[in-house]
Amino acid sequence: MAELQLAILQALSVAPIDDTAVSFAGVDPNVLQGALSSLASRSMVKFASIEVDFWTLTPEADEIVEKGSHEIRLLDEVTKSLDGLKLADVGKVLGAAGKLGQLRAFKNGWVKKEGDKLVSNVSEKPADATAKDLKTIKTTGTLGDAKELAELRKRKLVIKGKLLSYKVEKGSEFALEIKKLETDLTPEMLLNGAWKDMSFKPYNFNAEGAPTRSGALHPLNKVREEFRQIFFAMGFTEMATNKFVESGFWNFDTLFVPQQHPARDLQDTFYIKDPIKADPPADKEYWKNVHEVHEKGKYGSIGYRYPWNADESLRLVLRTHTTAVSTHVLHKLAENPGPARFFSIDRVFRNEAVDATHLAEFHQIEGVIADYDLTLGDLIGFMDRFFKRMGVNKLRFKPAYNPYTEPSMEIFSWHAGLNKWIEIGNSGMFRPEMLESMGLPKDLRVHGFGLSLERPTMIKYKLSNIRELVGHKVNLDFIENNPAVRLDEDLV
């Protein structure tokens, strides 16, 4: 590098004012540019790169320059004999070039067909423009006639490249000697005064650091964390959600989903093959109460009045909702009843067809509020405050049916991307027979709500297809470059 830099400085010192070109043949272009950049950083030279198109010949074109174009060579063979050239002999005489020469000679009108022969159609031999143009390109690297150049490129006789050169001028610190530049000013230099006789490399305060590759939180994780912080700010405790596999008892029966309900069919539920069944719950009284409510009715309920099947209740399933988690927590709350707030955010599994808004595996946000003398109006007010903290202001509530809540409501939000209202959650007040069978007092009422994590995320990031958020079609740039969502401090 140092030798090349000295050669550049020497060439610049003797170069006349008319910008005589100096060639550094055999020097790697990247090394040359590095040497110039290093000299420019010391203000010893100033340079600018000049890039122009440069054309080179293919091996076929080199053959044309040496022997003439295919069409001229064909014409020469045709005119060797007064009888012309037999069509069958074209390939024998000219090889692969014969067919190409024949096509272009016909196109130029140089030959014509008489019977099984080719004969000349010109009075004198025309100029070989193709060979002439290729010779010009071989010498100069270009051709003035753009149309002809395009034709030669189309015939794959020339290849376009780039010719890189530099215009170099003397800088303010030009010299024929390259001084060593210090990069660091040390305390020792300041103490002994050595810095006075040293030259320092100038600092480039505008230089940008090299981009660092790092991991990125998925938008689902960003929104999930925002939900968690909202719950914590509103006094909730997070429930453990590390049980993906539940028995039908906790997933369905404790929520009074009938054993004949379509949701328990294979079309909606993933059942476990091995093992097939779970053990009965340790709380035998609770097991008995759930059985009686289903089969006969209890706690004011008339029940479903069908023979309750214990084996069906113990079948293992991938949980279809996180309400199964809430049931565990409420059952434990019955040991020491009182006001409480719980939440969970984790995956649930349903055997559904995948489309723009549905996946077979998705995240559910589950919330439970237990307190005395709660009403449905309290639930609507809470959901309104909760979603405002998320920046979602357009909400609608629609009456719905759930086996375990009465009254029940579906929650809808406006999606600007889809230009329609989409369901983002379900909610309601847990039925008395569900709570009292656990041992909770009659006047302790419980709000329950389940929300999707994917759909609020789609609204926030303006996605119209859930497969752009989860799955193999996700754009990694979308994951890396989207900013983290922020809470509105005035709402927290």
C-alpha cells in the first residue's frame, strides 16, 4: 500500500496540467481506491471517480475480427464458383458459422436461392460493416453508432462492462513523503510535550458506525409486553400458563361446555393420543359438584340433563382457551375468597382452517376480575378503559352466548386496513353454578374476558393478513425495523 501511494504522489508531481493519464496496470482496483482514500484522508490528494461503459468482444467476435463476418465469408464461398454454392455444402464449408451467415446474407440481400444452390445477388463485394465495427470496439472499447452497438449486443458479440478511472489532484497537504499520523493523543504525549512534533490523523465526526446485526423482538412480543404492563398498572396478577395440555374436565366441563357440544369434536379440538386420559382432580367434592350440575342441575341451574361421561371428561386435549387456566386459579381462590384480578397471555390451539384472520395456533389474553356485587356495566367500563390504553378507541359490544358466562358479550374493533369491524375478544360474567361449585360465595361475582393478541397487533401495525405476522411468509425486515409500541403515560 505504501509503495503504491508513493507511486501515485510521484506521478502526480510530474504530470503536466493537461491531465495526462497514468496507468497502474495490474493493480487491484480495490487496492488502488484504498490507497487514494488513505491519501485523501491526509489531505494530500483530492480525487473523484469516473465510471464509463466499456465494451469487450466475445470469442465469436474475435473470430469475426480475424476472419471476417459470417455473412461475408458465406458470400466469398458463393462467389468462388459461377454456379454458386450448394445449400447442402454450406455447413461443410463454414461449419456452425454457415447457418448464421446464410440468415444474415439473405437479410442483407447479398445472396439468393436458385434451386438447391445459393448464388450472389450483388455486382460487387460489399463492405464488411460488422467486422469493421468490432475492430473499432476492440480498439476503443465503444462505438459511436448506438443502434449498431445494440444490434451487436443482441447478437451476443459484445459484452458491456465498466471502466473505472480517477481524476486526481494535489491536496492542501501534498508532499512526496508520507508522514506517520498518530491516531491517539495519550497523557504521556501531553506531559512530555511530544505532541508538538507529531502529526495526528484528523477525526471524522460525521463517520457512521458499522451497522450491527442483532436480534429483534417480534411485533407480537412487543404488543404482548404492552398488554402485560397495562394489566400490571391496573392491579392484575399474572397467572401461570405453562400447561398446554389439559383434561376435558378443566378445559370444558368446569366451564359447563356440554359433552355433546360441537367445540369438543375433532373438527375444533386437538386430542392427545398418548396418553389418552388424565387422572381425576384431587378435589373430589368439586369433581362431584361439576358432575351434578351437568347431569341434574344444582346451585339454581337445571343442568343439561344427560348422562355425564367421566371418561370423556378425562380425555387430554391441547387447551382451546386460557379460560382453563382461569378455572384453576378461581378454584384456588375459593380457599380464601375475596376481590382479586388475574391475567394470562399465552398460546391456545384450535383445529381451524387457516385464512387471513385465523390460525390453528394463536395467543389468547385472558383476564379475570373477582369482586362483590359486580355488574355488566362494570365490565363494559373496564374494557373501554383497557383498550384506550392500547390506543384502540373504536369498540362495539354485541350480545353473545357462552356456556360459562351469562350475560355474555363479543368485543369488536374497527380495522382500517380491512375496512370493517373485526372481533377481537369475548367476555361475560361467570355463571353462579360455575363459581359456587368451586366453593366461592354467592355474592362474589367474576368478570371474565378473552382477547386475541394477534388481531390487536394487526390493527396496530396495519396488517390485513395474519400470515404476514406469523408463519413462513413473514418479512424479516418487517420484524427488525418496526419500532416498539409505547404506552401513553397519561393513560397509565
